[in-house]
Amino acid sequence: MTFTIAKLNRFPKEERNRIYLRLVPESIFERFQIDRRTLRNQFGERVVRGIFPPDDNFGCIEVKYRSEDRDCIFSCQVSLEAFMQSLHLDFLIINNPFSERFNIDVDDQGRDTLFGIRLRNIPEEIRSMEAGLAPGMVRPGLRLVKEFVGCLDGFMDLLGLKTITIGAFFYHNAVIWERYGFGYFRGRKVMERIHREFQPGGMLYEKIDDSTPFRRKGMERTIRGRSWAIHDGVYLEAFGEEWESPVMYRMLGKDFKVNTFPGQIY
């Protein structure tokens, strides 16, 4: 029988929740004093929420520190690539709720920027960059990607799935997923081209010219700096085309050992 996320969503509630909760790193429950059984925080508020449509092929689980918080600590949505019978990670957000917030997700008129992809809030992006964040981040993370990949493995194993795919929205996302065993369905040649052209004399290197805060000299030497420069349009200007988010994949228990940025510094 073909597996679908919709079928998982129709499982008895306790079994369905138990499976989806495998996606949430255990350290989140421990650090923020959330009871894994009741899903309530130390204040008695239910702070773990799921969206599991019985007729749709996706599921979403999120965790907050306080129930009325604007941002989640953890938010993850998965779906199924039906043709390949592989899990797809639609998005993953991990935030430190106690850190400063940068409003890169809305512009000065309150419009949704789609985390800077559709519109940009330049002053907030500058503040975010200078605080050490990468494009698309409203708060610092919790350094839980390695633990989360282990959670993904457990989730996939429970469901009998062997492959997971993701879309890397920003350059830094792709380089970070490489560290955790992901390879490329599409986009590896572009990533290798980016590394090559950020070398002295390359077309991207020449765009790091101090013309904007996101193109300061030396930014080509770090993952975060390159990501901000690409977000600022250097790839488009150099090659006449938008940078297209790579599609990446990983097989259960396998590390493809891809590294498109040798000697990388975050």
C-alpha cells in the first residue's frame, strides 16, 4: 500500500501525535521545561500544536515558549514526494525565544516580506547582519540542526521511508545541509560556480566592492557573508539570472560528504 502523509494524519490521535513528536529535538523539551506527555510548559500552557489535515499531504508541528508568543521555538512542516515516495521538508524554523528579534519578515508598512524574498526591510536586515545572523533569520537559532537530522532519521524509519528532500531557500542553508549528509538533486554546479567566482578575480568577487553594507570587502570569505551578498543581488548582476534555490536530498543513514565551500567559515 502506498504511504501518504494524509494517511498518517488519519491515524488515531495518540499514535499520530507520537510519530510527529519524533520530529522535535528532545533538548527543546528539556531546555524550555515542556512536558512531553501533556505538551504544557511550566506555566501550564499548552505550547505544542500540530496541523494534520486528514485529506492533505502535509503535516506541521510547532512549539512555543509561551502560548501567545509571536514566534515559535520550533516549527517544521513535512509533506510527501508521491512520485519518489520520499519525505520532503517544506520548512524548518528554530528560534531562541529569549534573543533579540529582527523584523526582516515585514517591511516598514507592515507587509509580509516572505523573510526577505518578496520584499526587503533593509534597516532591519543590516541590524540582523551586524548581529551575526544570516538572511531570513528573525532571531538567532539554537544550534540544533544536527539533533534535528537525527530526529528526521527516527521519523523516517518509523514510516518506512528511506529518502528526504529539501529546498535550500538561501545559500547558507545549502552549505549547512551539506554538513549533515545532504547532496544535490539540482544546484550543485551552481554552488560550485559560486565558490569559484568568489575567488579573487572571479565575477562574484568583483561585486564585493563596498557599494552596499551587504557587499563589504571580505564577505566572500564566509558562508554568512556570501549569503548576504547573494541575497543583495550579486549573483543576478554577475550572471544575469536569479539564484535558484537548490534541491537537496539525503538517504537514511548515508552521508554524501559534499562540500562546495572548502575551508568554510560561518
